[in-house]
Amino acid sequence: MTEHFDALVIGAGYAGAVTARELAERGGKKVLVLERRDHIGGNAYDRPDAAGILIHQYGPHIFHTSDKRVFDYLSRFTAWRDYQHRVVAKVGDGYLPVPFNLDALHMAFPAEKADRLERKLLERYGEGARVTILALREDPDPELAEVADYVYENVFVHYTMKQWGQTPEEIDPATTARVPVLLSRDDRYFQDPFQGMPLEGYTPLFARMLDHPNITVELGVDARDRVALAEGRISLDGSEFTGPVIYTGQADELFGFQFGALPYRTLDFGFETLDMDQFQPRATVNYTVSEDYTRITEYKLLTGQVLPGKTTIMKEWSRAYTGVEGETPYYAIISPENNALYEKYKALAEGYPQLRLLGRLAEYKYYNMDAIAGRALALSDELLTK
């Protein structure tokens, strides 16, 4: 006899795992989680490599949030390593803090000129301000416009071209305009009050979250083989399913790409284990001008793992997602045309009242980890108060 379930969750990343736990624990519902991959944790999945170094299989994940509810919630399932993420860009023979700040100003310009620029910036905008490239370019002082041009050329434009496969002319001017110069010496990449790395890794966090008597997780299962949508009704294993269905995969795939595929960027990773204690000065180094890869991550510097004489680095390349087997869609390419295409799939989903689209892929949006956990908590609140 097939086990009865009250709710179905497709995907075991943040969106799926948080919702499953909430429905199971707060709602007392029997929840089935179907996950296509052979592991939980979605793109935050981490594991030891052959050298025993904890790596993030799908690129670096640094937790940060100003949402206390999300932080407190996840803290139920992990202790934290205090980690403040600091990123540098390799420019010429040196490294500049990212985002560009007052320290970077003194690295980029001769001492006397840097002192003068700092005085002008602080007098004009005030200490601690985030001044955009656009604001600096429109400043009547040509020296301040020169700072904007330097940041654009050495930190922003070439990196963005590699990341999004665009020419400078194609890059959305609104994106360029938002690039900040920080008028402080705080070199942290994120300014959120809650920052850190799960002490034992992300995968144990997810394992604890999904460890509940009301949750059944099935790995290596393609939901398309088990779940069918037709005429406003959803079936599971051939029988009608009337409980809530939370879908966290690609919206276009759910409906057989009937309006065409939504465009994404994907990433290729190159892992290398080196016979040394440390390879680079920070956990993440962006290659904003040189090289064809966008950045190198050194995982021991993220996790604080101590393993003398060995370190694993990961180079990262960005390219267009083609949908072939083994590729992962990472970043939605937001444009009016693509948003209009997504809205067609969203409208189809709305024809199934119990179906909820949740997450980066299902909603065709970019979300940080904390934001998706917050959305999952909000959706759970809504489902459990009905």
C-alpha cells in the first residue's frame, strides 16, 4: 500500500527543506520530498574532496543576513563559525578590496593624489557613504569622475563581461550605475549583522533540518516520472494528490518547455588540490581584468579547516546555459523579454491552486540563501494559517 502524504515538496535545497520542515513540524503534515540529485542541500551542498578538504560542489556559499528570524531558524540546525567575507580583485601585480573603498583608493592612485581624492570624497559625500559610479561620473569635479572611470575599467566592466557574456554596450546601464565606491575602510564584502559559515558544513545543516519523523526524502528521483499535471489537477504515482505541492525546480521544465526555454547562465568549475598551506590572500579573489575565469575560491579560508600542506582551490568560468545533461542553471538572465516568457509559465502554474513555485529557478529570480529561507518561512506561514 502506498504511504499517504499530506504535502509534496520537489527539491531539497533551501526552499524545499525549510518548507518541508515547517509543514512537518508546525503543521504536523506528512511530507514527501523528491530530489533529482543524489544529495540534499541543493547548490549549497558541500563534501570532503579526495584530499579531505571540505569543498562546496557548486561554488562558494557564504551565509549572511539581516533577517533575525532566518538566522535564528537556521541556528536550530547548526552552530556557526564567525567568518566575515573579504574579497579582493587581482589588478596588475596587486590586489584591491572589493567593493572599492578608501584603502583601494590609496592602492590605485599615487599617495598625494589619493590623499586629495579621499578629502574631496569625504567632504562631498560624508564618511561611510556608498557613492555610485553614476554619481561620481556626474560630479563636476573631473578628478572624482576619474575615480568612477577607474573602478568601471578595473573592477566592473571586464568582470561583468565574463560573468554575463556581454559587451560593454550590452551591459544594462542601470547595473553599471549601481556599482558602489565605499567611503570607509571596512573591507567586508557583506555588511549584514549576521554572518558566518555552518561550523560542520552546509550538508549537516540540511540533514538535521530534514531529520523529522514526518518527512520522507527520496534522492535520485526525477519528479517528472512521478508527478503529472493536467487540467488543473496534480497526480502522484498515478493517483490524484490534493495536498500542497511546493515546486522549486525550473518553471519552464515543469510545463515541458511549451513556450520555449528560459535563458540562464551556468558555471564551470575547475578544482585543483595543491601541496601548500595557502594559495592566495583571501578566500575569494576576483579576476576582474586578466584571465578567462572570473574568480578563484580557496575553501580552507572559508571554512577555517586546518590541514597542513594541502589546499584546494576552485576556478570559476561563466557561460550560457544550454540545457544539456549535467549542466546546472545558476543565474536567470533578467530582461523584459525573459520576464514576459516567465509570466506565461507562471500563469500556467496558477491554473493549479495547490501548486506553489518557490525559489530561484521556480520564480526566475536571483535570491541569496537567506532570502530564499525567508520566503520559505513566509510561504509556510501562509499554508499553515489557511
